Amino acid sequence: MEVGKDNYSLLMQRLDGFIRKYYTNQIIRGAIWFGVYAISIFLILNLLEYQFYFSSEVRTTIFYAFAISSLGLLYYLIIQYVLKYFHLGKIIS
């Protein structure tokens, strides 16, 4: 009985290692995509502001839209995988 129990614990350790490696990969991939998104949208918005000199209300709207979309994308690409990495919430079964 001891051998079966040892094999089971070894299997669970390997499975946990695979899950953590998967979520680490997703976090890195999400960070890269988030960085590309944030920098590109920021540069586009700055270029538009430079060309058209928007009013204060338009700039405020653009700023809050950029901030909210960035936070949403940050959660979607990075934070949900960080939570899953630490086994908070539903994980791979």
C-alpha cells in the first residue's frame, strides 16, 4: 500500500508542477501582450492629440476610456492567471 500512495503523491506533485508552469507561461504571455497594447494605444492617442489638439472634455474621455480598458485587459491577460497560479478560484482539473 505504501508504494501506491507514494506513486500517487509523485503524480500529484508532477501535476501541480505542470499547472504552475502553464500559468507562469500564461502570465508571461499576458504581460507581453499587455505591454504591446498599452504602448501602442498610448502612442496612437498621443499622436492624435498632437495632430488635432482635442478639447479638455475629449481628452478626459479618452484618458478614462484608456484607463478602464487597460485595467480590464490587465485583469483578462494577467491577474486571472496570477489568481489561478496561487490556486484561488477555479483551476485546471
